[in-house]
Amino acid sequence: MKITLAHGSGGLQTTELINNVFANRFSNPVLDRMEDSAVVEGAPRIAMTTDSFVVNPLIFKGGDIGRLAICGTVNDLLMRGAVPKYITCGFILEEGLESGILEQAVQSMADTASEAGVIIVAGDTKVINGNGGMYINTSGVGFVSEGIDCASANCGIGDAVIVSGNMGDHHAAILSDRMKIENDIQSDCAPLTDMVKSMLDEHIEIHAMRDITRGGLATVLNELAVSSGCMIEISEDLIPVDKRVKSFSKILGLDPLYMGNEGKLAAIVKKEHADKALDIIKSSMYGQNAAIIGNVSAGEGVVVNTHLGGRRGVGVLVGEGLPRIC
């Protein structure tokens, strides 16, 4: 079956689409009420985020737009030290979309939400003219415990810089698909709930966290340095990059420092807690290749100590690195 404008009419076809594709996969006591808004339990401090997903292609090695939408929203909440709880989702479907692709994306969302420990409590669907595309908007709510203050402005002199794994996997997977390059590079698309919750449970003093998405590691670290008024120094030889991605990048003239991920974080933690934090991340589901790659010092900007013994400053990404990556 292909999606038609009738599926967005609000009539019988809309009801059938909601019941057959969404309701049975997202079913939970809150959503099943099918009210105009969801009423849920709350907390004294909440984190909120919203995001839109326009990735091309819709299905790629290691994931699809549905998994990506949940991961992106959950990870944004986690970066503030929040425990993700609730998600809403809005689907904009282009006429001609294959229902099988939609069903796969919806099932991926349901599976990933379950993995991340969140429930989808509200949603919406619209159908527009087009050529079989799909876009997803999500909003997320998480609870922040007292005493937790993860913020970009909190980096302190002497703090350690940890990344949770290899750089550039998602970027390389998407670009490989678009260029029809055969390889086994897969997206790192993943919810980071396990590693972040474990660090918080073990009382690791995390000063700041950021998920390393569009713009890559270099852009994220520059944003942290500017917000905190400090310099971040990293060592080129310590930055984890999968050998397949490294080779792919060299062929195309790409720099893994500016390549996006969808399942990696950068954590700025108190120096004395760095080794324990690294052990926790490495023992989590998606952190096996984590590494301490540098530290925070006085000054400004981001400096890379190269494997040749030199030093070079790196700025934020200029221009469009790769459109529609998430």
C-alpha cells in the first residue's frame, strides 16, 4: 500500500492508518486514551527538547529514521543529566510513501523507545503532496534530580575530556549509501541511557555533556570552550576512529573531527573521576571504544596535539558538512 492524501483527511483512511500502523506499536496506558493531550506524572525539575528528523535515506545501515528520532531526542535529554521519560512524535508523510517503510520506522521507534526507557504519549500525522518522503518531529521530557547540573558553561580547568566511542560512523554510513559505495560501515545510532544513568548512579562529577552529532567533535568542543571561557586540548592519537571510517575519510578528503555521529557523547568530568567514568562508559552497551582524549586548560578555543608533535587550532564546522544526515 502507498500513502495517499486520503490518509491525511481525518476520515476513515486516517483512522485505519492510526490504528493499523501506530496504535498497536506505540500502545501504552497514556497513549491508548487517544485524548487531545496527554496527562502524565511530573517532577520538580524537568528537561524538555524538540527536534525534527529529515534524514536521507530513510533506511540506512545500522538504523532508520524511526530509530534516529528516538535516539536524537533521548540523547539530548541525557546531555543535561535528565532521565528521559516521555516523547511525542509528529509524522509528515508525503503521498506515495510505501506503507512498509512507514511500518518499519514506526516499529523501530517503538523498539528504541522501549530500549531507552521512554514512552510515546502523544502523536500526530499529516499527509502532503510529494514523492514518497517522510519527516518526523519529536519532543521529549525528562526528569532532573536535585544536585545535578550538567551545562556547557560548567567546564573547569583540569577537567578530563572523554568521548564514548569512534568518531564519524553515522556520517560515513549515510554518505556511503548516497554515493553507492559498498562497505560494511554502519551508523552508530543508539540511545545512551545506560552509560549516562550509570555515571549518575555512581556519582561521577560530570560538569558538561554533549552528543556529537552534526558538526562533529570539533564543533561540539568549540561550543563548550566558548560557553565555559576555557581552552580544550585533545590528542590526535587518542581520538578513536574505526579503521574503515578512517580509510573512507582519507579517500574522500574528510576529517573525522567534523563528521557526525548519532550515538556518541563527549563528557567533561572532574579529573579525579575520569578513570572511573571511563570504566563505566566502556562497560555500557555502546561505549566499548571510549577514550580519554584530552583536558580543559586556561585559554580559549580547541587545540589538537598532532601525532607529529605539532599543535593546531580547530574551529567549528564552516558551511554544510552533509545535508539531511539526521
